[in-house]
Amino acid sequence: MGQSKPLRATALIVEDDPMQRDMICLLLEESEVDVIECESAEAAELVLERAADNLVLLMTDVQLAGNMDGVELAHIARRYNPEMGVIVTSGKPLHQELPDGVKFWAKPWAPLDVIREAERMVYEHRHDHGREARS
């Protein structure tokens, strides 16, 4: 019998700039994180409705295609999964209040920061779920 592989973590990336989105997704995939991509908060909310419990990270830009911005999406994500790591990014100062525990990254941020944060969230997710399984 073959060895079972650990369940891969999944991140939801919400960015309407295709080049930015592709770069973030590539970084995460290199860190062995599965990625779901959306270009609007409305599309991301549909993903959250179906799969929020399986996500370890949501990374969203503030300004997005559609009628909802990334800060509103962060509030929605917190309601679906309070344990999920959430990062909101923008090239402009943030004037809205973020939910507790949500991080704000001003652009430009370093690609290595994305990898480190994703790996930290994956580790915490696996550690917490391992503890629950032993309980």
C-alpha cells in the first residue's frame, strides 16, 4: 500500500488584476497550497458559501470588479469561517474597519511574505485539526 499524502490546504485568492492574481497563485502553489481564484467578491462569496470550512487563507484586494469590495468580503469570510486567515491588500490607505484578526498589507508587499504567511496558516490549520482529531 502506498503512503497517504497529507491533505493539502486551500486558499481563496480574490484579485481582479490577472497578473497579480496569477503571481499570488503561483507563489502559493509552489508552497503546496491549492488555490481557488476569483476576480470579484461576489464570486468569492459563492465559494465561501460552499467551501469556507476547507479554506485556510483568503487574500483579497480592496478594490475589485463588481459591487462589493475586499473589506466587505473580509467581513463575510469571518462569518463563514472565523478561523480562516484573512489578508486584505491595497495600494491606497485603508479607511474602513477590518474585522478582528484580519491583516492589512499595503502594496507593494514582498512575494516571500505571501509564502511565509500561507505556510504559517497551513501549519496552524494542521496543528489545530490534529489536536481536534486526538480529542
